[in-house]
Amino acid sequence: MPSLISLVLAGMLLPSSAQAACPPAGTDAASLRLLREQRFVVPDDVRAALVETLPACLSDPDPTLRDGVAYEALSAWLRAGLLDATQRRTLRDRLYAVLEEDDANGFGRPFAALVLSEIARTDRVEPWMSPSERDGMVMHASAYLSSVRDYRGFDATEGWRHGVPHGADWLMQLALNDRLGPAQLEALLQAVAEQAVPESAHAYVFGEPGRLARPVLYAARRGVLGEDAWMRWFAALPLRLGNPDHAYADAAWLARRHDLMAFLMSVHLEADQSSDPNIRALKPAVIAALKAVP
């Protein structure tokens, strides 16, 4: 059997249109599993070719290829600093495009967001984006999380979709970045609010409230937003429950209350246990929001 390296290099010679499939041209499922077994250690030219082609696998219904190979490989290379700024920009812009594509199977957009969280992390650890690029990523991340309407989570056959938590992970990496200012943090927090109490009244069961709490906690840790801003933000959450006349008499209202209480309790628990004074300072605002929930 040809080696993984020779298979990938052969794929590099094919027309680019043939490379938009999963497995990428020049590979097969077995060679991609071998790549994972080798901990994604490959020569630079092979890695460069795979960075161009593996994103197609982020939409694949096979969780072994989607999560186990495509996401893990791209994450490993980004965290190891093996992709230069040009490669990161190319990958970022391709994933932005994925967020705008039809995604009937529901895999591509969440996993694009998850890889984008890893790209955001690289800029947080060692800045390489310009201020306008960073502002653009804040807008893309906020728009993505706000737009999620596919709330499917884990499937025993197809694995994870997890659109809201993957978006929350992206926002968390951005919230941690000390180059973001108050207006950018507020844009991220608005997106969190929209999914903490989703208008569609979907009752979360896959850990979404806890993941949504993380960007809030890390934004608070920054100490950029004052007490009044946090009081206003938390006070607005119970208003998202809808018509108070429907309290305890409407399934949609009850689902929204379930989500809000789970979110507020997640934030409260972390704030109560944290040793960080900026995170602990959230407690009065959280408690006031809890008391405002019917």
C-alpha cells in the first residue's frame, strides 16, 4: 500500500475542484486514520496540502473523519504553531465561508466554528491579526452564535453537532484576548444572551448553559466592563422569557425558564467558587437576575 505521504502528494497534483471532497483527493479513510495514529506528524509540504483539503472533512457525517481527524489535526497544528500567518488567514477565511453555506446535515458550521476558536486562540497567545481582522472575527463569531437554530447535540451514530457550545468556545477564546475592548466584549455578550434564553424555546440537554457561561466569566475576569454594565446585562435576561402572563402555563415559556435558570446557576456557581475578584464581582448581578425569574 502506498504511504500516506505519497498518497497526499499525488492528490496535490489533481485539479483543485477534486480536492473539495472528504477524504481529500489522494487519501482514503484508512490513510487518514493512520495520520491520526501518527499524531498528525507529517512533513511540512504534506501538512500544507492537508490544511488546504482537510476542512472539507469538517462537514463529513463520519465522526471519525470529522472530529477525530479533521478537527484534531487542524487543532494540533495550530496549537503547535505549525501554521504560519498566511496559512491561518487562508484557513480562517475558508471557514468564514463555511459559516455562510447551507448545512442540512448540521456538521459543517459547528465544526468550522470550533476550528475558528483554535485560530482565535493563536492570536490570543501571540498576536498576528490586525485590529480590523480581530474586529471582523468578533463580528463573525457573534453573528454565528446568534444565528444557530440547529440545536441537535450528540447522536450515537453520527456523533456531535453542538452548534451553540462550539460557538461559545469561539467567543471564549475571543473574550480572553486582552486586545478586545468594551464594545467588542459587549457584542460577544449580546450573542451569549440570545442563546442563553433562545427565542425558539429549545430546552438544552447537552451542557449548553455551562459552555455559554465561559465567555461571560472570562469577559468578567478581564475587568473591562463595570458593575453597572454587568447589572444591566444580567437584568435583561429574565425579560427574554416572554409574556409574564404565560408563566408556568406555556411550554415555550417553561423551556426558556429552564435554559435561563441553568445558565444563571452555572455562572453563579463559578463566581461563588472563583478566587478572581472580577469574577466574584458578578454575584450580585447574577443573584438579582435569579430573583427576577418567576
